[in-house]
Amino acid sequence: MKHTNKGWTRAVVFLFVLIMVGIYVAWEVVRKPITHANYTSVWSEDFFGLMPKLQNSSKLKIDTVSLNDAQKQYDLRMIAIVYNRANSLKRLLKSINGADFGKDSIKLEVWIDRSKEGKFDTATIDAAVAFEFKHGDYSVNIHTEHVGIYGQWLSTWKPQLNSSEIAVILEDDLTVSPHFYKYLKLVHKKYDNVPEINGYALQGHSIKHFVHDTSTLVGPKDSHVFLYPVLGTWGFSPNTKNWIKFLDWFAVAHSDKDFVPDIPNNIVSNWYRQFIQSGKSDGMWSIWHIYYAWEHMEYTLYCNFPAHLGLTVNWKEPGLHYSGQASKPSNGMLTTWRDEYENLPDNPSHLNIAGNKIPV
């Protein structure tokens, strides 16, 4: 009987040690870097679903990239932000693969948000991980908690002050022109040292933001670019220095719960007040950038190609800003590049929110 008890004791001890070793090995798989990134917390109910992807993919990262990766500079860093639209993401990524990047150093990052309950969309992760980027480095990053549209836009690119890296933030319901990077290189080189230009919009269509007129914004006929006091979010490439200053300002302004950004005669202010009344103020980050630009007299450079052709197309799919079935695309896509598009003015025309040209 004593020998039997000893045998059971040894078996129990052996089993306990085996379980602990298994837990330690599993923890090491999650904790250690796979591609430059250290993993942080993963919700327990997600763990076993994530494990196969963690083991089989060198692209998948949880939460933020590592310090070394963030400090590595590229000619272009693309930030694709998504929550739960797998098919939209596939379409965006396919269009990115079809773009011309020459021989420049390129990084594509997909950032996936979670629900307010901490859940992520498996189909979206599968789509991101399965994608093969042809032009450079690629990573898939899952936020450890719900960050919303604010976090997706304001926490995913953290440039160094003197960085020459170009970044562009792309929401998942967009597609890009094959020539979008050629354009970004031109305008960044031409205008990055102009203090009033806070970034570059890729969209071909926009409305006027005047409270009494929200018809289509029309640029000047004699130029392929113009300046406008409201950013375009259908593909936005920030001016690094201005973006850093805006983020610093936002951190302070947003912490003041009594402060409401309000821009005189701007329709966005009306929309934001409606968002506040309906408890959806966390769905409009752009109001803060628009207010900051108004306060600091900044402008965004818009492209102005024939027939409102854009370097991005918005498919207006159901989500945070659109409901119901997807409508027709926002504008046509620029598919043919002409040499004349490279003749950029030294002093682009300035338009006000009513779309009128103003003297400078």
C-alpha cells in the first residue's frame, strides 16, 4: 500500500511539473518578440484562438511596436486602421500592393481595434495576416483594448521631430491610386517647410464646410493643388512637425472636460454638438484637428485633378460615419499620371470654408 501511495505521489508531482513547464513555455511564446515587438496582455478568452496565429506568423504583434521598430525610419510608413471590416481591408491592401513605390524603403502597418468589450474580429485578423506585402516590411498590430477612432488616428504614428519619414493614415474603406506615393513625395518635398501647411489630403472630392453651403468644394482651374482650412480624412499624410505640435496640444485640450472645440460658421461644429447630444462624441476625432488648424491658421493641401479624380476613393461603407448599404464611390481614381502634375506652384491658392479664394 505504501508503494502504491508513493507511486501516486510521484505521478501527481510529475504531472504538476509538466503542467507548469507547459504554462511557462506558452508564456514565453507570447512574451518574447517575434518580429521586434514585445507582446503585452492578451485577453484570456482570446488566448487559444490567437496561439496558432502567434506561432505561424511573423507579422502579428499585440499592441504597440517596439522602441527599435518605432525608431527605424522608412521613406514611407503606411498606417491602415480597421476594426471589423475584413473585406474592406482586403480591398485596401490589394490596392496598396498595386501602387508604385520605386525602390524606396516602405513599411505597411495594419492596426486592428477591439470592441468596447475587448473583443476583436477574427476574420479581420485572418485577412491581415494572410496578406503578402510585396514592397517592404509589414506588420499586423492588435490593440490590447478598445481605442476607438481617436486612438487609431492619434496613437499609431509617433514620429521623431526631425524625421524625414512620410506617413499616411488610411481607413479601411479606402482604396489608393497607383500614383499616390509619387504625389506624396512631390508635395512633401515641395511644402514640408511651409509652416502653415499641416498635411496633405489624397481625396478628390470634398464638401465645403460653411454652415450655409455644404456643396462640392471646387479648386482653382489653374492649379493641381490648393490649400483649404479643413483636413481631408480619406487618406491624410501629416506634416511631421505640425502633427507633433497638434498631438501635444490635443493631450492638454482633450483633458479639459469643460472645453468644447467650436469653429465659427463651420458645419463640423454643428455635427459635433449633435454627436455630444447623442453620446457619440468619441466618434469624431477630426473636430480637434479642425479647431487646432483654425486657431493656428493652418491649411491642408488638397489635390485638384480633372473631374475630381482622387489619389484615394472612399467606398462609403456602413460603419462609424455611414449607415445602410454602401453607396457609389466618392470620386473617380487617378490612374494616369501626367508630367504636368509635377508643376507645383510656389504659393498655392488659399480657399476659405465657403470655397472662395482669399488673398494672402
